[in-house]
Amino acid sequence: MNVKLRKVVAEETEQIVALTNRAFAVERFFKAGDRTDLAQVRGTLFLTPRFLYTGLR
């Protein structure tokens, strides 16, 4: 299996938010609303260059 790692770019913020909220959809029975939003992702994940996207190829 080949795994590709790269830095995420700011233009992908909306996709990161959507993916994160889908991943935590199982919490909906005890937590109302989304897990994260655009402001939170822009304000935290892009402060350090350590946030990586992993993709399988």
C-alpha cells in the first residue's frame, strides 16, 4: 500500500470541515450540531505546518 503525505493548503478548508463533520457524525445522538466549522479550522489547523493530509494511492 502506498500512502501519500502532503501539507494541506488553505483552499481545502471546506473539504476538511466536511470530512471532519462526516467522520464525527456518530456523535449526533449526544452532541447537537457540527463537530467543527470553517472559522475553527482556519483558526487552528493552519497555525502550524504539521497538519498533513493522507491519501491512499
